[in-house]
Amino acid sequence: MNILFVNGRFQRGGAETVVDLLRTGLKRRDHTSGLVLGDGPDYPSFAGIEPLYPRFLDWLARTRLEKVIEWQFPRAEWTDRAFRQLAYHPASLIHLHNFDGRYATAESLEWVASRKPVVWTFYNLWGITGGCHDPKGCIGYQEACGHCPQLGSYPIGDVDTTTEGLAAKLAHLRHAPLHIVAPSQYTAGMVLESQVGRSWKVHLIPHGVSPDRFTFDRKWDERFRDGLGIEPSRTVILVTMRDFQEPETGADFIRRALRFVVPGGVQIVLVGRHGDAVAHELAPRFKVLSTGYLRNHRVLAQYYEAADIFLFAATRPRFPCAILEAMAAQCCVIATAVPGVTEQIEDGRSGLLVKGSPEEFALAVNTAISSPSERHALGIAARERVLAEFSETTMIDRHLDLYRSVLA
């Protein structure tokens, strides 16, 4: 098989992790793949990776010529035309990741899907709403949208275009021959119950990680920890995010929760962009290390390996790869109990789930800090759960079965 993956960026978060694992797994099994990127700016020049917007124009658009380039070569129009051309790509099948209307329209997706088999992985619910990533209890997406309660917040913005956004999906995607991959039962249910997605074919395939990337052999090794800038005798709490300033990351929730955590003998490690500001706030009470964003997966895996406790505070339903990575590294994971996350962690068995306030979250953290044997047992069970349910091998097997069925 020859699978063409389409994603927004090359290296950023969970979608990029899944794409990388799928492409690597396909190659090991003698299949071929390509990758098309929609957003940039990290367009690599590797073989088999192509941008929808030319690299040279993208580079010029990030100079003083930005306005001229956008006037002469509008990015959205260019990438939308280029996306339509994928209908004639020699690949057997197109697999979309993180498609959210920025680099191509719903009409163009219909155009491609009517000419080439398309699989679309949902990392949020944008595909069935007027534009939000999660309705948060609003039922507008089941009717006509408009008067959006999320107006002014990401990704809606300050202009309410949700009525038009939902209408476009109903017009162009409701009857399109799309195969949807839902990483969680929650997402699958929401899609099938929506007016846009009720006739789509939905396949439940949880994300996976490679357990071999994340070990625990050196978790308490003094030289290993010291080499990472971690004091060997401290309990290490790890928090990873793409950007601590991005909305919906849960950074503010964790920051407030840590105010109630007992600081004695604890070191906090922050991995992600703009972690320094959070580190500065926490520094008076904690020993804090801010690494910045780590592009090197091997180095990131070492911080997972060195961590005792991993914190994740989702503000909306998600199925984050970061939690699976921490579980694979035998961390004691403490997370907010949102849909998706509750399918990854069995509360009290392979991690701790918290429903409620930052104070309640902090209580779970304090319990884990004061009970080394309990958190170690949770970490062991977490890795065993990843090996049984969320391994890279299982995820690739399920995708290959899906590709074969779609092509058949």
C-alpha cells in the first residue's frame, strides 16, 4: 500500500506523534507513505515530505515582505488549490490528521473524497461543529449553530461564523464517503450522534505509543538524574506541554494546583515553550527546571524516565499521547477526569483521576508524593496497561486492517 498522510505541521504535538509512528510502522512492514503539510512553518526538506504552500513563499512570508506575499500569493487560496490536487496523487489512500479548515475548505475535502479514498482521524470535534473543538454542553451543532457561547475564545475568535461553518459541513461533508478514526469511545459517540457525521463510517482506534522508547531502568539512578539537571534525592513531578501559554492546555489549572502542593523534597520539571514564566512563579516554593520545547524525542523520553509523577489537566475531552508516554515510562499519572482520558487511565489502578478543583487535584499530588510505594505500583500498572491496550504495534495493526477494508 501507498498511504498519503496530510497534517498541519511536522512536529508539534499528539497528531504529529501518531503520524510519525504510523509512517515508521508502515515502512517496517514494506508499505510506502508520503506526508503533506498544510500550515508550516516547520517544513522539512526530507524525502517524501511536501508542503501545500511552497517553501520559498513561506520563507518570504516570514520576512518584511509578508504583506506583499500574502497579497500576491494568498496562503489559504494556494493551499486549498494544492489540497484539491491530492485527488490525483498516486497514493492508494489519503489519511487526514488535524484537518480543521485552515488549509482547505469543506468543499475541497468533499472534492477529494469523491475521487480518492479518505480516512480522517478526529483529534477534536471540529469536523461536526460550526467551528469549536468541543461543544462543552452546547447543542447548537445539532441544529444550526450561531450565537456561539465560545465567541472570543480559541478557535472561534471574535467573529461568529459558526452558522456558516456548520452549513458548509452539512452541505459538503454530511454525505461524503469518509472513514473516521475516533481515538476514544466518546469521540466516536459524538460523531455518530451528530447531524453532520451520523452517516459516516466511524472506526475506534486508540492512539498508541512505542513502549520501547520509554523505559524505567534508570528512574532512580543518581548519575542519570544529575545529567538531566535533576537533584537525585527529590521526588520529580513532570509537566509537558507544547506551549504553556496556549489556551486549553490546562497550564493555568496545574499552576493553581501546585500552590497547594507540599514543596518539601520536590522538583518540578516543565517541558514546553514559555515554561520559564511558570517556573519563575513556582521558584519561591519549589526547585524548578524549565527545559523549553524538546524536539529531540530521545531527550524527552529521558525526562519521562526520570519522572516519578506526571501531571495532565485537560480542559476538554482528549486522548493525549503525552499520558500514554508517561504511562509507558512507569510514571504515576495524575490527570483531570475528562472523556478520553478516562478511557486511558483506570482510576486507582493505573493512575489517579481527579474531578473537581485545583485544590482536589493538589490533594492527589500530595498523596502520591507521600506514598512512594503506592505511586510506584500505579506506575507499574500503567506501563502494563500501555503494553496491553495502547502499544504502537496494536495501533498500526488496526490502521492496516482499516486501510485494507477501505481499499477493498
